[in-house]
Amino acid sequence: MFALPPKPPLSDQHITERLKLAASGCQSLALALFGAGVISPLFAALNTPWYYRLAAFFAASISERAALELLRYLPNAKPSMKEQINE
């Protein structure tokens, strides 16, 4: 069988991209929950109980908050040459 090559060490760019991917997934989940649980019952003739809509709203809020928390862990970008010259 073929062996997979060893993984390279994680760089700041790898960590940044993974965090952005996780935050994007959380935001997509939040939008799906909000759309399916809160907005769609307003347009369709669905008899969704209010507590299901409230649960969807809170789950979407938690997911959106998780996305914002993940983005806080992005490493700081190194200053560009132009910014270094201006200092």
C-alpha cells in the first residue's frame, strides 16, 4: 500500500484558515436555523409552536456567538512594509 507523506507543521496561515472555516460553518448553521425555525413559519401555513421558534432562535444565536468567538482567536497579522515605514 501507499503511505501518506507526513503532515507539515501547522503555520499561522493553517490555523487562520481552519478558524475561518469553523466560523463560516457556525454562521451557516445559524442562518439555516434562523431561516427554518423563525422565518419560514411566517410565510408558510405551518403551525409551528412558539417554543420551537424560540428554541431555533436561541440555537441560531448560540451558533452565531460561537462563530464570533472563533474569529477572536485569529492570530494577529504581521504589519506590512508600508505600516512599518510609517511608524
